[in-house]
Amino acid sequence: MESSEIIAIGSAFVAGLAALYARWAALAARRQNEIALHSERLRVYRGVVAYGCKFAAQGPTLKKNDVWSFDEWVQLSEFYFNKDIFEKLDCVFKESLRLISSI
């Protein structure tokens, strides 16, 4: 074997290792993105649950500030959940406003 063939084989080996490392890095980045999304979804979920508990406890006597603070979670849900969930939460928000303004 000539030295140029050895260099070519070595280069191919190094290129293969670089490709494996790039794949590993991409998988790690994807996993990190999933963790970050889960964290944000969990925050939105906790905000929605807290609003639901507050609404269940106070009912129509709920303050407007509490309803408007729920709007933050509704708007964030548009980014972290599917359209159907966002639309349902938006409907809950609008009905909550309608309910407290009718009293």
C-alpha cells in the first residue's frame, strides 16, 4: 500500500467518525428541545390548572384581574399546544370574561 492510499483510508475513517459525532450531536439537540418544550408546556398546564381551581373556588365572583392573568396562559398555549387546545382555552377565557361582566 502506498502512503496516499493510507492517507485516503485514514481520511475516510475520520470523516465517518465526524459523521457519527454530528448525528449524536443532532440527537442530543433534539432531546434538549423536547425537554425545553415539555418544561414550557408544563408551565402552561400549571397556569391553566391554577385558574381552573381559582374559578371553581370563586365562581362568578372571580376578579377581572384573575381572568386577564389567565389570558397569558391562553396566548402561550398557542405556541406550545395544538390549535384545538388553544381554541378551547380561548373559548374558556372569553366565556369567563362574559360571565364576570354579566354580574
